[in-house]
Amino acid sequence: MMKDICCVGHITKDKIITPRGTVYMAGGTSFYFSYAFSHLPDDVSFLLVTKLGETEMNTVDNMRKAGIEVLAHPSRHTVFFENKYGDNQNERQQRVLERADPFTVEEMSQVQARVFHLGSLLSDDFSPELVKYLSTKGRISIDAQGYLRDVCDRHVYAVDWEDKREILACTDYIKVNEREMEVITGLADPREAAARLAEWGVREVCVTLGSYGSIILVDGKFYEIPAYEPCDIVDATGCGDTYSAGYLWCRIQGMDVEQSGRFAAAMCTLKLEHNGPFNRSVDDVREVMRQTPKIMVREYVCG
């Protein structure tokens, strides 16, 4: 059956170490994207394709109970991140204790979708051959963060995206943050970086700028998307994935770029206010959109 949006990505097992103790939880781009999508009206059909070890299949069971359709392929291991924080929560030591098997063309051969959202966690999750194959079946949406992570002796290192030109040439949507855009393009200005990504073939470029909002470049036109003030800042984990879910949900229904970006930004504001994945309603999102924006992107760019 043809789906409107198919998210492809590994679910992770995360070990979070802080001075207060150690906590284990599920995570990953596909995890946060899927839960965000599950709280939006189901007039847009959705499928998650994931890959994880047998011992973590209970996470898939819980997602199915939450109404998320999941196709889970077996893997020798589950992606296992260890994140260690000291007293300064902005400083993190990250290790990868286990890696899951990459996705293959064969596993995706029977999946039909209008948009494939690739939630990369590590640089070898999706081969160029797989991305090219999926681009013949539907539009490609990419979260770039995993393409910039390489693992050596369990430690994570920031790297440039080796096959970026080849993959971006068949990419319709991309979401990058400030750090990612600079690593990929070598450019620190968000507009210049977005324009470079568009030159390389991406049709719609979203650059998220944290509390300064985001900019979106489509057909040569920039759209400034404001940020909204959260009631409290509790947990930013998964905000980028929430943004992508909201943006694609709007765009695939034919909403315009600015409306889609504002909807995505409002979802992020609500996600910031609690731990775990997005869990609010579309009415809550629209209520946030009626608020006065916190700050405009222009202030970030012009300093």
C-alpha cells in the first residue's frame, strides 16, 4: 500500500550518565519523528521502517500500541549510544557501544511512499545506492546529523559528509542546524549555506537556528520562520525531528512553505516544554501559532 510518508531509521538504546545517576531510554531520529507524527491527524498515512536487535523489540511493540505502523527488520545489534554529562550539561562525551546493520535496497523493495524521510544516526546507515533507489520511488527527505558522525574505537567524531554531492543531487528536502550546515558547506552564514545546498540539488532547504527560528529556501526564495516562546525549557532532545515531522506533514498536504515552517516551529516549542517525544495535539500547535513570535531570523543573520 502506498504511504504518504515513510520514515526510515534505526531506533536507539540510549544510556544517559549524569552526576545524578544513569538512565536508559529509547531514542533516535526515527523514534522522535514517528511519535510526533502519531499525534497529528491521520489524514496523512505513515509508516516507520526500522532495524534493531531482538532484545529491544519491546520498543516497537510500544510504538504499535501507540498507533504507529512499524515495519521492523532484525539486526545483530541495536544502535547503542552512551552520553555522559558532567556538571556542565552543554559538555557531552558520546560513545557508540553497539551499531546496527545498515539498511538495504532489498529491505525497502516492497515499501511504497510519496516521501521517504531518512533519519540517519551514523554515516553508513544509508548507502548512496539505497538513496538513489528510493529517489526513483518517491521524494527524499534527509536529516543530515548522522551523515556527519563517524565512529572509531567506540568514540564519535565529527566528519564531513563523504558522498554529499551524490546524495544531495537526488534530495528534495533537507533539515540542517547551524553546525551541520557549516560542516557540510564550509559556510557560516545561513543564507549562503542554504543557497549552496540548493546549488547542489536540494529542492527545499530548512536551516534551524534554535531560539532564533529557522530559514527555508525554496525556488530561490527565502522564508523567515520565527521561533515561539516556550513556557519552560525542559528537554531539547528530538526537537529537530519534531520540526521535520511537522514540516513534511504540512507540505505533503499542499500547505505553503511559510505556513508549514510556522507549524513546525510551533511543534518544536511544545516539544521543548517536556521530556520525551512530542505529545500534544494539532489544536495545541495552532494555539502556539497565534502567539507573537519570540524573535525573527533577521536578527540572527544581521547580528
